[in-house]
Amino acid sequence: MLFSIITVCYNDFCGLKNTYSSIKNQSLVDFEWIVVDGASADGTTTWLNALNEHRLNWSSEPDKGIFDAMNKGIAKATCEYMKL
């Protein structure tokens, strides 16, 4: 795959759904979507678990803030380019 799209979130279910909608509307399909969730309690994990998206790689666990979450996402990336 060419691109890794990394999304970090915490209790922003609506924002995450908007991000997913934007990603689904892209014409490029050569990407992976990495979501690093900070152990949200707003339905985020239930929704991510139910998505039938083969390019999605997600995790949900407490982190030490947004930069820690970004670094976790970068560590999971397998593509040539990243978009944070």
C-alpha cells in the first residue's frame, strides 16, 4: 500500500464518523487507515469493531496524550507515506 492515514481520537465519535465518510469518498484506494483511540467511552470502539473495512487497523487503550497516540499510529504504519 502507498499511504497510511493515521487518525487519533478520544471521545469524538461524531468526528471519527466524519473522518471515515471523507476517507470513503476518496478515489484513491491504495491506503490503510490506522485509528488510535484513547479508550473512549462514547461508542467509538463498538462502531470500529462493527466496521467491515479491510483497510482499517485500530486500537483502543489509554495513552499519555495526543503525541503519544500519534507515535503509536506511526509505529503501526506499513505504507510508504503517512498522513496524520
